[in-house]
Amino acid sequence: MRKLLKGFDEIWAKAQVRNETEKGRFQRIFFQYKRYFHLGVYDTATKRYVVFDSINLVGNYRYNSSVHPPEFAEMRRLVG
């Protein structure tokens, strides 16, 4: 989970750099309930968002820590 949060922090750092030049274009989505969290980025200009839910990692799912979820790639494209 720490690698996921670190990957999201890197994406959010890029969004903050763009926020400085474009005056608050991106908003951070972060919600935590007990062990589960929701991470996301919202673009106020295009009204698009991408959200990753950690609830998808429960049960018999084996999390591969070397591979990031596809939502992170969408977030990188959104921030681009």
C-alpha cells in the first residue's frame, strides 16, 4: 500500500506544478475509511476525474507491488 500512496504522491506533485501555472486546475480526491482509501484527481477545466479504490485489493486478489494499477496511468495522462 505504501508504494501505491508513493506513486499517487508523485502524480499529485506533477498536478501541483501545473496548478501553479494554471491557477488551481486540479483537485485532489482523498477519502479514507478504516483500512480502505480512495485516491483520485479531478480536472476542473475539462470536468473529468479518475479515482482508484483500494477496496478492489481485498479478498483473494494478490497485489503485485511492482505493477501500478491502470488508474494511475489514466491519472498521469489527465495531468499530462
